[in-house]
Amino acid sequence: MPDAHVIKPLTPETFPAWLALAQKHNGVWGGCYCSYFHNDTAETAKDDYDRPTFKLRLVHEGVAHAALVFEGDAAIAWCQYGSPEELPNIYHRKQYDAGETNPAPWRITCFFVDRDHRRSGVAYEALGGALSLIAEAGGGEVVSFPNELVPGKKTSSSFLHNGTRAMFEQAGFTFERHIGKSKTVMRKTVASRERTSPA
């Protein structure tokens, strides 16, 4: 049940659960390990490490962010978010940049849901978790690039790595424009909220 799920940020402590979910699905998206949208950092070059090690180094450097959905001790989904500096490699970037008049400090770039929990609203929980973590980090505008589904056309889940326009609209995002054949630019302002400590 959704109320049994807990949102936790991606940290060195939660990384093993994140890694277990990724490994269960062969590294996700062909062995990406959620590294595609990242670039090298001052301390870490992507090509110097295997993808899990690269991702772990970014987590330790504080430049890899995600909201993880936990069921018990297991991570069953994530939503990756971060600054444009952390996640520069978006699809259709030239087209996006050319039309961007108000760059946002945050972007959401991808989701992944355990195959045993799909079509149950878990991606939406992960999105809500990411927005909550952004609020606790100071809030601000958030952009994302979900797909707009074609009515009646079956779309593979791999094509929907960044969710759907309908899901983002449900979360209060506003449609701005299309980029590429089916991606959209959507935006929401998240108010700052102090981090709440467990009771």
C-alpha cells in the first residue's frame, strides 16, 4: 500500500538499496545506472570508472540527487533531480536552451520503478518525494521534460524514462512547450520548506 512507503534521499547510506534496485534490472536502461544525464566533475571522470562506482562517487561528492521510494528496507523506485550543472545532458538540449528565457535552478530528469511495482502510482510518489526534497533544499522553480503520450498508441516504458505530461500536470506542473517529437517542457515553483525531523 502506498501509505507503507517511505521517501528517503539518495545518500551514501541509502546507496546500497539504490544499487540493489539498479542491479535487479541489469543496471537499467542498458547499464546506465542513472548516469547518462551527469557529466564529469572536478574530481571524477565518468570514463575512469564503471557506472556504479561513478554514481557512488557523485553521491559522495554531493552532486547526485534522487528521491527513493522505500518499501521496508528495499528501494522500489527513484526520481532523479538536481541542478542543471549536475544534470546537463538532457535530450534535445540545443532546442531546449534556444527557447529557455527563464532557466530554473532545478530539473527532474528520470524515474525508475521496480518491475514488480509498476502501474501502481509509485512513480508519482517518487515525483512528490523529489519535490519535497527540493522544498527542503530551499525550493525554487523546477523544470522537467516528460513525454506527451499519443492517444491509442502503446509506448514502451523505456521511452517514458521521465514520466508523462499527465503525471506532471497532476503534480501541479504547467506545460510550456514541446521539444523533439514528443517531449514537453513543464515547470512548477516549489516553496521553500524547513526540513522536518522525525518525531
